[in-house]
Amino acid sequence: MTASLTESIAQLERLISQHQRFVLAGHVNIDGDSLGSMLGMADALRHLGKSVRCIVFEPVAERYAFLPGAGSVEIFDPVAHAAALRDSGVFMMFDFSSTNRIPGLWDLVTASGATKVCFDHHPTATLPGDVNVHDPSSPATGTIVLQVLRHLHVPLSKAIAESLLVAISTDTGWFRYSNTTPAVLRDASDLTATGIDPHRVYREVYQRNEVALIRVIGAVAAELHDEFDGRLLWATIPKALIDRLGVGTFETDQLLDLLRTGRDVECVALLRETHARDVRVNLRSRGAVDLTPIAREMGGGGHRHAAGATLNCSLAQAEERVLPLVRTALAAGLRGSAAAR
């Protein structure tokens, strides 16, 4: 661990010893890393005798409903959670550092006077916490939480281990992405050594798709756009399609993974119209494009290989804004690769 991360964990240890009530939150459009990290820390704090409340912004996706703590999360309610924050001593946020990822909540957090703790692994120039447990070299926020629990000498229960395995495995694509390191595999070994069934976790997370979602995947793939001789693949998911096929809460991982199987693909863009009439933009790269500056220009964030943003506009307007940025970056990346050869 770096000196700064070691000091942050020491500060966190002091906070935990000094306070009894904690409020935890994941980001809007919560994914496996944000949810698993939050639930793992929540179980650890309860093991230490603390009172914990966990906030999300939409119902937990069915693929994560098997996690022991999933049933105890609360959908954000400004009145109820303003009171909870006033009564708490510490607010913890997981897998994000941009406060617009918790719409309506951040103002309540700052007004409450609670000490703010940010757990994140995304590269960023600014961090919002009073304590920032931040490591951009970590493949997932779940790996950071696991380091913290080891430092605190919290024993790994099966509940904690399942949550953190979901956090780490989803951000590494079930240990297939380039951020899968020997250290990540050792972490996974420690988690599975608690007696949890990794096959069950994989089945629940990746093999429980609604039939309606499979139909959405087929419909979107049928309208796929390809440019730069297949090096750029992009698609849109209109809200009307989601409504017509009756899909519930879902993530776009399956579609992104499908697009990334393109033989020559270097960059993938998926634009999904949400029920809030916003557009969620997900970007993936094999390395020719650094996605971080593109996402930041749109007010989002992420990594070189995976990034995203939420745009308050129509789907057509999102296409006009996002695709020129991606095309320009990809063209420059391809020129750079050709020159290097």
C-alpha cells in the first residue's frame, strides 16, 4: 500500500472506533462493485457492533438479489435519510468520487455534518471525502474494502466474502479483463476459502437474465452500427424498446461484452435512454483509445478501458455529442498505432 492509502486507512480506523451510526451509499445505476463493496463494509461494521443503513437509488437488480444484505438496502428518500444522516457520525460512499452520482443526497450529507469517507479506485484529480480511501491502481473498489477489513482484523464471514467477490469479479469481468492481476486472484482465493460457492455466484450474476432482456440484446444487436472497418461498434437502447419488451431493472454489461467480441473492435459505445429521460453512456476500449478524457468532457468518469457518463438530453442529442468525441479519439489512436509500427 502507498503511504497515503495507509494513512487514510488509519484515519478510517479512528473514525470507526469513535462513532456508532453509519450511513452508506452506492452510486446511481448501481453496479456490482459499488453494491458489493457497500454491502461488504456494512456487514463488517455490524460485526463491530455498529448501526448501519445502506442507500441505493433504484431497486437492486435481480442478479444481485441473492446477496445476504441486498434485502436490507433502502431506496433514497430525502426526508427519511436527511434524518438518518443527522443522527449518524459518518457517511461512506463507494465506487465513485463525483458527487453527482448520488443525486439529491450530497447536499443532505454536507448539511448533516457527518464525516465523509470516499472509497474509490477511479482516477480523479479531486476527491470529496474528509477521508479518501483511494487507490487508482486497484482493479475494483472491492479490493480496497478487502484491504481495509484485513487492517481492521475483521474476520471474513461468508456474507462479506460473497459481497466482495461480486464487487471484484464484476469489475474484472469474472477475471477476464486486463486488470486481473496475481493479487486479484489471491484475493479471490481468500474470499472463496470462507466456503462460499463461486459457481453459485457466477450463475446468479451472469446466468439469470430475463427472457425480455435476451430479446432486448437481440433487438439492439440487430441495429448495431459499425464504423472504421469494424473498429468502432456502437448501439442505442431507446426507452420505447425497453417498455415494449417489458424489461425490468438491468445493467448493460451483457450487451457491452457482446459488442467487445467483435473481431476488429477497438472501441465500443452504448447509449441507453433511461426512465428519467436521461441517456446513460457506456464506453469500452481495447487500448487504442483512452476513454477517461472523453468521459470527463461529458461530466462522467472511469478508466482508460472503461468509462461512462449520464447526459441530460435526448437519445439523438446524445449521439450528436458522444460519437464525434469517440470518432476523433479513435482516429488519433489508430494513427498513433500505425506510426508506432
